[in-house]
Amino acid sequence: MSAPSEPTASIAHFPNGRVKFEGQLLGAEMHGAWRWYRTDGSLMRTGQFDDGRQVGVWRTYDRAGNVVKETAFQ
């Protein structure tokens, strides 16, 4: 059985209803842009995957939305 050729949306929520993470899956692998949030709804981290592999610049944010860390993946 071959993997799907088109990514599908993936989203999860905290018990309080706020979004926990959102992104896309290509088969069973994370693919494309992903975003993770805190229980208060503030953005915590962003990054890109290429068929399950972290790529590009990943950013971690404080609760005010300021970038506190950047990590580059190749």
C-alpha cells in the first residue's frame, strides 16, 4: 500500500477546547508547516517537516509572542 500523495490536516485540542497543535500529515509522517500552542492559546513553537524530518528554522516563542529561540535544521 503506497502513502497518500496529498497531505491531510491534523489538529488536536486541549481539554479546554483550545488548539494544542496543527499541521499536516503525509501518510503517517508530519509534513509541511506545524504550530504548537500552550493551554492558554499562545503560540509556543513553529517549524517545518519534510516527510517526518525537521527542516528549516524552528522558532520557540514566549507567551507575549517574542522569539526566544531559533534552531536551524538542514
